[in-house]
Amino acid sequence: MTKAKRYDTVVLREEVGGFQAGEVGAVVEVYTTPYEAYDVEIVTNDGETKGLVEGLRPDQIDLTAMPTERSGAAARAGAATQHAADRRYA
């Protein structure tokens, strides 16, 4: 299994913290001790932050394969997560 890195786009695999399975977010923090976990900023298609989910286990998220040229929802989700990450760490 590929490990997520900071700023990777991920999709929730299950309902967590009031967010539904399938919601898209950006990894904003990666933890390796005492175990692998991630903080993920959940965003809208417009890049607005919906909230933060902390301490997600690797089995609760899927990495999103974002090809160089995207269209439709994949493009909006990729742009939204990049926008959210840019705002957060600017």
C-alpha cells in the first residue's frame, strides 16, 4: 500500500467525524509515531474548507490518482485540495 504524503489528495473510505465516505480532502499532516496516521482537511469542490479530520488510519483513506490532465469532478477535487493546502500553508 502506498503511503500518503503531505498535500496528497485522498478520499474517505468510511464515515468519520461527521463526514461521509467519498468526501475529498488534502493530507495536511503525517504521523509515524506511535503509529501511522493522517490529519486531512476536507474541502468542497470550490476549495472551501469543510473541516479537519485528525488521526485517520491508513485504512480509512484512499489515495486519489490525479493524472496530469483531468476533467470534471477529478479536476475540481484536485484544484480544491491544492487551493486548500496553499491557503493553509501560505
